[in-house]
Amino acid sequence: MSLIKKRAVPATLEKNLLAAGFNPLQARLYAARGIASPTELEHELKHLLPFKLLKNAPEMGARLADAIEQGKRLLIVGDYDADGATATTLGMKGLAAFGGKVDFIVPNRFEYGYGLTPEIVELARSKSPDIIVTVDNGIASHAGVEAAKAHGIEVLITDHHLPADTLPDALIVNPNQGDCPFPSKNLAGVGVMFYVLMALRAVMRKRGAFADKPEPNLAQWLDIVALGTVADVVKLDANNRILVEQGLKRMRAGRACPGIMALFTAAGRFYGRASCFDLGFTLGPRLNAAGRLDDMSFGINTLLATSEEVALPQARELDQLNRSRREIEQGMREEAERALINVDVADRYSISLYQADWHQGVVGIVASRVKDQFHRPTIVFADGADSSGADDDEIKGSGRSIPSLHLRDALDLVSKRHPTLIKKFGGHAMAAGLTLLRKDFAAFEAAFETVCRELLDETQLTRVIETDGELPSRDLQIVTAELLDKQVWGQGFPAPVFSGQFRVLEQRIVGEKHSKLKLSNTDGIVLEAMRFNWSEPIPRDIHAVYKISVNEFRGERILQLQLDYCEAI
């Protein structure tokens, strides 16, 4: 059971927005999300926070400008998720456009794991770099930085993950450094790289580098920035919304890079109506599939493709990888559910699961699904051995949390209490990864449960579904759905979700696992609705939580409700 709760709407903010010309629905929705004035919804690039506020960005811009002038070899070390892939792509395109000699490597998660490790430095040496530039990683890479320095390789770190108590001995650009004054702490790794390129351009402009040649236009890469930002599920604060909106505009105009255009085609989605949903649930998973099941270099090369003719076969292969990922995920979810049959989840504050034959690349998704189902912080582990059999006594876990528990801080507390238990860990408030010895799984499960019991209370274990309340019948129309779809919604700036009472007039199963419904609201208006991934009978009279959308089929466009949750009344 979940608690359905209406978002608070500050009266003063709502009044201000009404006076500014917003309609009543818009004023209510924006006020509930803390918007005080229309300027906060203006997404022009001129409103971006200045790069000079980002600690060390000007210094890194100068260092990169020096390296480019001196013909130094730059090597980007990326990460194997969508944020890392887009940040690597942006670094490759941007540094090359400014005249840099640049290449990249990205760790294969099954052989090397995450981040700039000494092993990755050894791999990097084969490309003879003068400077390593990390993207979406590096803030915890003390050993990797020291290994690089021992071989005469300078390291520049761009990252956005939370730092530990000590930092690597390198020039670092990360808004989450303790003394960084940058107001937005929510930049994704690709966003940090975009700001570094802003700083680089400013330095080169000041040095007269563009006196006899065109200056690269950074806006041309905002489609890549938007994809990585949304796919990494960072908070879409005002600054990130500008980056995402500008990227979506490029996509809708058909001016995205060939790789992104090919991903739209392979997914069967129309780029002209690109939305955050497309980035987070269509393109992002296809790009992530390369890192989960294969090698993210393939995904990066898709984004780097110079034509759709080259990119489309690669995008179709990513689409197939994503289908395989879904099949593996489904099997693991079913096994996880069976493993929990005899566990009283209601009496637990956390869930930790391990199975030897689970796929290391999919544990994070399964953790997310289990967390959603039971509303408990969840960590799912798989064997950590690579194909050579190295580290065959390790297991690697990926965790997802609920809003009331900061997962990385919880793991930090476990590590401090049991210094030999966790070999390494890192992450965010809502997601984290860690490595254990297989023999220590039971000890970790107990220690993590103890910490969660201390940091959570019973009320926080009840899922709270925040909604925007009733949607008046006058607003149940296509024009409303289209108006809402134009805004940038996402993590920290949630898409409108409404609640109301309905009578179920018809229901049937489509696609073997989805419920297609015909509903009547309290005013007698009949509406089409879907509840995806739900095949159980739905009661006749329900209280439902839903979004509104436009369903297009055979040239006909109708309003459709998408039910996220319902309960009998």
C-alpha cells in the first residue's frame, strides 16, 4: 500500500504566477515546484551560470589551452554509463574542434571496473598520452593518479560524484568539492565537461586563437549534453533545465548529431517531438546497454559517427543489446522475487541480494526495480570475476535508495564501523556501487541492515506518491497534454502527476502484460487509459495516480491516461 499525498502549493508563488499570465493549471504546477517567477522558466543560454564560478575551471581551461598549443597528446578516460559515454563524446568532439590531439579509452566494466585505476593507467600507456583527462570519474582515484604520475603522465580530473575526505593530487573540476562556489551542485559529468570547454574557449579567445579561423560553437553539442544529463538522473535544477531544453531544441529541429538521430530511428521514435522521456527511457537505455552487456566504446563510437549511414547499423545493434538486457533483467527480477518469497520484507529496513550467475551489468537495474516494488534501500550483487578469472573471490553490487536514506553515506558508515568489510565503494544519495569478498556477503547484509534501521524510521518505509491533485475535467484534453509536454521535467522537477476517482468500464490485457482500460471520471467523461506492466484485474472503482499523454495510432490522436498506481475505493 502507498500513501497518496498532494504536493503543497505555496499561495504566494501561485498568485505571482497567475499575475504573470500563467493559466491556473500552470501556476499551480510551477508553484508546487518552487518556481517564483517566469524568469526561472526561461531556458535561453544567456541564463547559464558563468563558468568562472566553477572551481578550477578557468585553470583547467588554461592548462588544456597550453597542451593544445604545445601539441600534447590528450587521452580521455571515461565511464561505461550514458553520462560517461556522452561526456567522453563531448570531450572528443570539443577538444578536437579546438585543435587538440585527443583519443579515448573507457574501462570495460567486466575487466577493469570503474574509474581511473592503476590498471587503467597501464592500459592508457599503450596510447602514449602526455595528459589524461577523466570524465565522470576520478574524484576517488588516488592510486590511479599516483600511478599516472609515476609514468610521467599528468592527470586532469572532471567529475561530479561526491568526494571523500581526501582528494587525489591533481587539478580537479567538480562542483561537489567542498569549497566550490558553483551554485548548481547537480551538473552531470557531461555538464562538467561542457563547462570545461566553455573555460577553454574563453582562454583561447583571449589568446587570439580565433583571429584567423572560426570559433567553435559549443551549442552544437548540447544534444549530447542533454542526453547525458537526463540519462544520469541528476536533479534538473534551473541550470540543468537550460542545458536540456537547448539540447532538445536541436533534436526537434533535426540538428542532433548523427548518432543521436540514428538512436531515434532505431527506437522507432520521432525526433521532432523529442522529450525528456525519450532521453531517459528510450535513448539512454540503448546507449547504456553497450556498457552493461558489452563495451561502451561501441556506444561512444556510435555518438562519434560522422553520418547517419555509419551510425544507423550501430544504433540498431545497440537496440538489440537493449532487448537482450531486458530479457536478462526480467529473468533476474523473477529470481529475485523467488528469493524474497520466504523473507518478511515488511520487517526489514533494507534488501541485499546475491546470486552467483546474475549478470554484473544488470544488477543496478534489478536493484532499482526491487526498490520500487518494496520501497526499501536495495543492493544487488553478482560475481565480480572477469573472463580471465581474476578477482574470482569478489562480488560487485549496485544499490538504489529511497528518498529518506543517503546511500553513499550509509555505505560510508558501514565502512567506518567495519573497515575490512567493503573493499571499495562510491556513488550518490540515490545510487551507489561497491565491492565485497563473496565470503563477506552475509556480514555486509547484517551491517547494512543495522545502519538502515538507525537512519530510517517506520514511517519512511511507506512509499509516498506525491501528486498534483485532481485535474479538472476542463483540462482533460489534448492541448493540455501538449502544453505540459513542452516543459523540461525530470529528477527534482517532476513531471505532473494527477490523482482522481474513476470507474473502470472496460479492461483487457494487451501485449501479454499491459492493461488497456476505459475509465469514467466523476463528471462522467470517458477516457482511454493504460497501466503498463500490469496484468492483474483492476477493481471496478479506483483511486488512481496518472499522467496525461497523447496516443497516436493510425493517424488518430486521442488523450490517454497512463496509470502509475491505483487502489480500490
